[in-house]
Amino acid sequence: MASRLVYFTPKGPLCFIDYLTVSDGRAVLEQIKKAFTGPRLPKLYEFRLFEKLKNGLVRVDDFVLPKFDLKTITIFLDSLDCRTHQFA
């Protein structure tokens, strides 16, 4: 794993998907950003992209949402079908 995309809810982290490269994780996060068209505040749900380094994970990028959004979750989960990931 070179990157990890984590989905956070108001109660904390819910799930994550590991990718072989940072660019793979960033591509999924960019698709999520383009798909969401709602208002940006307040920030209740979040996707955070982390890069795996020798000593742990470092946050690279994030995207916050004011509500649960089925379209963004679908993009996130559909990325499991990508051949360039590792299952979490």
C-alpha cells in the first residue's frame, strides 16, 4: 500500500481502501470531489487521503461534505473494482 483513502463520519472513521500508489488514491478522491455538487458547510463527513511512509501515514489531501452523499460513497466503493488496489 502506498496510499489509503479513509471515509469519516460524524462518529469517526468508518472504512478505508488501500491503493498501490498515491496517484491511484488521488484519482479516486478527485472523482469524488467532482461528483459532489452540494453546499460545503457544515463539515460532517470527510474523505481523507493518506500516503504511507516508512514511519506511518501522512495526510496528503481531504474532501469534506456537509451530509451523507450516495454518489460519492458509490465512487469510493466502486474503486474496489480497480486492479491497482489492495483490499483493506
